[in-house]
Amino acid sequence: MKRRELFTTMVATGLGVPVLAAQNEHSHKPIDGPMATATVSFGAWPTTADGRTGAGNRFAVPNAVTAPNIHLLFPYEATIKAGGSVNFIVAGFHLIAVYQPGITPDDIDATRLVPNSSPPGLIDDPTGRIYFGLDPRRLPVLNPAPAPPAAPVLQDRVEVVQFTEPGRHLVICAVLPHWVNDKMHGWVNVLP
């Protein structure tokens, strides 16, 4: 059964969503092969000689606010083909911002901030931006919330982003101190 027929049947039997959605067809051409997807670690948790204490013990301290985090993208450059996707595996308090080809780190205006995001401040430079990730301040609360000074958010996550435009895309962490202090960024090369 084709998708449209299945949808029509579901709506007719009361099992589906409003008919309006049936009119919104999408192109779902399969993307296959070795460059259909890439995985990029967006930040990382460090190991320590003694994983029972300090930075290497996320069991005791699960939040980035109270544990150091490595502010890098691994790999620094990823390559996929147009229409493919990048699985950004986010470790910690980070905000993904992807820019169109031609935008460089020097073009980012770190003075433009999301209102009421300080501290730490979240960069909101829309010039050439084609993807703006999840607000790390708004992620689900741990149950029960940890005692202060830990932030009561579950920050680790995966964001899958599709790239349709060929070129070299800048990807930054838009958390102000991660950008200003560490220039946390990388690149996604999208082949035609």
C-alpha cells in the first residue's frame, strides 16, 4: 500500500491525523552509500586517572556545569554528500549553529545574544545561519533534580541535521564562552 493510500485509509477509519497533512507531500528520495551520513562528537567528557572522583565521574556529577568538558568537535571536518545528514552527538551544555557556505569564524557576531540568556549567553547571529539547535537551557529536568550547584538539566543528546546545499558549512557552539574562549567550531563539507 502506498503512503498516500495508507494515510487516506487511516483518516477514513478515524485512525489518522487531519486531511490537511495528506496534502503536504515530501520528497523522501533515499540517500545511500558511505557519505550518506557522518557522526560528529560535539564536545566530550574527559577521562581521569581515577574515574571515581572528579571529571571522570559523571555518575556522581552528571551535569556540565560542575564537570569540565572538552570544547571541540570530533572530527573537525566531516564530509557527506548533498541530502545526507550529520549526527551531532552533543556532550554537555552546547548549542549547535550551522551556517551556509561562505561564512567563516570571523563573520560570527558574538555580540548578538538570545534575550535573557546571560549567563552564560547564547549567540544569536542569524546572518547566513541555516540551522539553530535545541536551547540547552530548556532540556528536560532530571528527576529528582540534583542539589546545587549542579544545573537541573539533562544536556547530552543527539541532533541529526540534513544538509542539502553543497559547500563547506561552518558549525559552531553558540554558547558564548565556548565561542569567545575556545572558538569551538568545525566544518561539514557537502559534496554535490
